[in-house]
Amino acid sequence: MHSHTLRARVLVAAAALAPLMVMATPVPAAAQPEIITPGVLRLPAQNANCPTGFLCLYRDVGYSGGGVAVNSGRALNDFRALDFNDEMSSWINETAARYCWYPDINYSGTRFAMRAATTSEAVNLENNDTASSAEPC
Ligand SMILES: [Ca+2]
């Protein structure tokens, strides 16, 4: 009888604590991009989603490793200024515009199209880590 009562009290206490424990569980914060200049973001190395309306260029394949995002309509003439030269390995175009990336700064060299609302999980191996500029095209 005594042990039954104690067990019942423990259960009641556990039930009372349960909501508090749920409230105390930290919710993982979504990684937030850092603003480099208006319309240009630094994507974090972890959990970097591509914001709607942005072209996102990632350091590693599979949209990973962080990178750079540019708001629709803006151009990036020199990735060196973004510490992102010859780094791009994948991209997501979340804009309604076609973009092109170039192996040289100032939109020079053979361009590669990134159509609106498309993605590339991995650029061709011979073009990997070569991108140096990008613009709507
Ligand atoms: Ca280059």
C-alpha cells in the first residue's frame, strides 16, 4: 500500500514536470546569413538554405560549406572581394531570372547558365572551383 502510494506520487510529479521539460528544450536556431553589402549575403557553413529571391553559390558540392547569396537582379563582378574566388562547387537559383557564372572576373571567359528556379548539386569537374563572377544574363 505504501509503495503503491509512493509510485503514484512519483508519476504525478513526473507528469507535472513534463510540460516544463518540453518548454526547456532548446530549439535549434536556423543558421542566419550575414549581410556583406545590401543584397549580398554570406551563407553560413552549416544549414545554409537559399532564401527566396536569391542566387546562392556554395563552396562545396551538395549546397554545403557555406558561400555567397546575391539578391535577384544584382551582379557580382569579382568574387575575390567576397573571399569566394575559385571556390564554387554547387549553386541554387531561387530567383525568377537566368544568371550566368564566369571563370574570370568582370564576366570574362566562357559563361555557364544558371536558369531560373534550377539547381546544380555539383558543377562539372573541369569547372569546379573556377567561378570568379556572376550576373543576370
Ligand atoms: Ca576563376
